[in-house]
Amino acid sequence: FSAKRAEILMHIIEHKIEYSITQAEEMYRLASQTNNTQGMRYAKLCLMNAYLMSARYKEGENAGFEAYHLLPATASLEERKDILQEISLACASIESEESLKYLKEFEIVLDKMSRQEAKFKLRIHHTSYLLLETLYANYYLQNGHIDEARIHLKKMNEYLCRLRHQSAFRSIGQQRSRLPDKTGRDTC
């Protein structure tokens, strides 16, 4: 089903939307018949992308949510993060409370992963948090909630600073680039 998903996504990129929808529906039928929930999830994600590309936003959003609900209870946090990230990115332009609910679920999963990784002194997902804050800021800006958006824009800056700091340690000898704020001060 992974190869079929890649094929359908290529058709979506080529703007063969109706063909992609037909193929994804057929993929879903086959996966259902064989009781392959991963194949069913992949088909729903393909449908989400195809519907969104054809401005069928509600159908696309629903297909993404159905894909998430097809995750087994035993799914790892990494699997949950990956699918929530894909749904959140795909649905970023949709102004719905339901999309916000999945953004919050994405944040909960990232927080759980970070707590687990902190116990073992593993890397924290700063890039995923940066994406999350970007999506939150985008959502609140689209909906005219400037004060809420400002909170997330500040958090975005914090994660950018952390990422710059991490890369400075990785690239010994290179000067760390910094972005000044309106007053000319370093924001990191």
C-alpha cells in the first residue's frame, strides 16, 4: 500500500485529481477487504490531499480525521505525530474548530514524546514544535485572533533560537547567525 500511496500522491501533484480520488477509493476498498488498517489510513490520507487540492475542504478534512481514527490503540507516539503532522499541514488553510482540535492533539503527542525523550536525555523535537507554533499562529491569524497569534509567534521565535543554538554547536568554527528585533537587539 505504500507504493500505491506514492503513486496516487504523484497523480495528485500532477493535478489528476479525479483519477487520484478514484484510485484512493479503490485502494480503500481493497484495504478494507483485506482488513489492512495501514492501507486504509494511507487511502484516507490520499483522499484528504486530493479533496483539498480540488477545494473540497470539508471532505478533505474529514478524510484526514478518519485516517487518524484508523490508528490502532497501540500506535506509537511517533506514528501519531507523523499522521497528525500530515493532517495539520494539509488542513492549515482550513478555518475550522475541528482542525484546531487536531493541532492540540499534535501538541499533546509532542509533549509526551518530549517527556519520554527527556528521561533518556534524547533530542527534543524543536523542529516539530516550530511547525506546531507556526500552524497555531497561522490558524489564529486567519481567524482574526491577533493576541493569540502573537503568543505563538513569540514561541516560534524561541524555537528558532534553540535551533540556531543547536546548529552553532554542530558547526564548530562557524559564526552563529542572529536575527535582531525591531530595536536592533539579538532576539536569541
